[in-house]
Amino acid sequence: MRVLLIEDDPMIGDGLSKVLAGEGMSVDWVRAGADAEIALRDAGYAIVLLDLGLPGADGLDLLKSARALGVSTPVLVITARDRLDDRVAGLDLGADDYLVKPFETRELLARMRALARRRLGGASARVAAGGSELDTETHELTRDQVVQILPAREYALMRALMERPGRILSRAQIEERIYGWGEEVESNAVDVLIHSIRRKFGKGVILNVRGAGWMAPKS
Ligand code: CA
């Protein structure tokens, strides 16, 4: 899943980027308010981690204007501000959760999982579509008695397709979902991932729509 990290502190930003990448997430890290404002309008993120004290901007203002524009991405505020007023203001302005620095990585990951689950509209950590079931915590894909943990990119691809079964994603949309900005993407990268998933789970796990893209079967 793609995560937008808005954090100006280089140590925290670098540390979080590494932790999240290690969990198989594709992280775009922006440091300044102006970049954050643009990135926040990108609807392709599963979650936004938002620091409030940014050079040239206040995270709460960014959040407010993004929500006013209709951006509905779950936002988890991460900040050193622990005044009750700030927390209340953050939640009022459209944050989905709030974590005060310093925090344990485990708690951050658990809250991110909870937000991602809520976005999918259920308390279950499993996404089911078209005879496949994907566990968003263990990254295990189950289909026709085959159960395997997917490597990070394959997981991100399956998740993108299974969140909206029956909807076609183009190559560009898939690349956007599973690779970060500025990452070199081989022209056949998506084909290689799809080939590998089909080899393990059978051809029907992902449907090819000629000239348009791919989809997870609806039923
Ligand atoms: Ca800061």
C-alpha cells in the first residue's frame, strides 16, 4: 500500500520510511508544507502520516484544506504536540487518529492497520473477492487451498486489485499504487509480478482485460 509521510524531521522521517518500507509499504516522504499540500490531493494513498509542525505550514491547516477539497484518505497525525486542544482540533479538522511523539513503532503500525481496515469498511483484516482472500496483516493470500505469503510488491498489487474487484486498473494505475515517486520501474515490472502471482495461485486469480489492464474477479 502507498503511504504519504509528511514529516520535516530528517531522523524521524528516515526512520519511519525504513520501518514502513520494511513492512512492504511504498512510502512517499515529503518534508515541506508546499509539497505536502500538493501530495495530499493525490487520492492514491492508503494512509497519510501527518506531522503538524512543518516549515512554512501548519499541518492542521493542510489537513483542513485537503478535507475541504474532498480528500478522504485516512490521516494519522503524528506530532510532539500533546495539548488536549491540539488533539481535539486535529480530530475536528478531519484527522482519523492521533499519535503523540515519541511513540513505539508497533503502536504506529497497529493504528495504521486499524485505519486501513476501517477504510475497507470492516473490522476484518481480510479482504475477500472472487474466490481469493487476502490477509492484510500477514500478507497471506488464499485461493483454492493454496496459501502463501506474498512478497511486498505482489501484496501491494493484489491489494490494489482486490480492494475494488471487477474494476480495471491500468498499468499506470498499478505502478502508481505500488511504486514510490522517482523509483525506477522496469517496463515489464507489472507483468513479472502478475506472472509470479498466477504461477502460484492459478491464472484466474487476476483477469486480463486486453488493452485496458487487469482486475480481480468479482465472483
Ligand atoms: Ca515537525
